[in-house]
Amino acid sequence: MSQTDDGWKHSGVRVIPGDQLDDNTAQTPGMERAAAINFARVGAQKLWAGTVHIHAGAKTGAHHHGPLESVIYVIRGKARMRWGEKLEFTAEAGPGDFIYVPPYVPHQEINASSDETLECVLVRSDNEAVVVNLEIDAAETVEEVLWVDPIHKAPE
């Protein structure tokens, strides 16, 4: 590993104050995204990170993030996610929970609280803020999906 010309002073670790995020990023109706880490701000090559706020009782438009993987960490509030070709699947997450959204999955974030703003941290697998807003006729009935993986099985 080689040191940079400035000895890592200005090209090493960066601290981005929470009150200095950049809201000049791709948006989806119903939410407010703000970038903390991306190529333009810090030279990030392989990720994008920022915050998302959804007002009480609000929901976003349907969208996907192209080939990017996304991770959402819920700080405050209750997130209800809908996803699928008709947004026919749903799951909820609260403070301390992580949400994973694979590439190209149509989804919608909903603030399940009528009186508290949903606050999340968002990280994506590339420095581009890819957002593809979709026109979807959402299913009227949804199927709740419980979290499962090879280690953690759904309750019977």
C-alpha cells in the first residue's frame, strides 16, 4: 500500500457532518434522500451512502435501483416495505433492523406510523444514485413475507 502525496491528510478518512448532506441526488416521490458518501463528495468508487426520511403516514412511489444492491438501516419509526411486480409482498422493519433490496426489485417504502417520521440510513453498492421510478398498479391484497434464511427459519 502506498501513501498519497499528502500523506493521507486530505485523501484519507473523511467525516461528513450530518447537517451537511447533499439533497441534490435522485429522488422518488414521497421520500427525501440526502447523500453523505458518493464520488462527487469524497471520491467513493464502489458505494453510495446517505439518509432517507419519509413523513408520517406517507409512502414512496414504486421504483428500483437498477443493478445496485441496497441496504436500509432503520433508525427511527416503522418501515413497511412492499415489493414485487405488483408490490404484492410486504414486510415491516423497526429501529435497529436492516432491510436488503436486491438489484432490479420493484419496491415501495411506506411509513407505517401516522405520527412519527421514518428515518433511515441507506447504502448502495455503487457510487451512482440510480433510481428508476415506475408506474405500477399495486395489488389490492398483499402477502406478508417473514424473514428467513438457511439459519433463521420462519415460525411455524
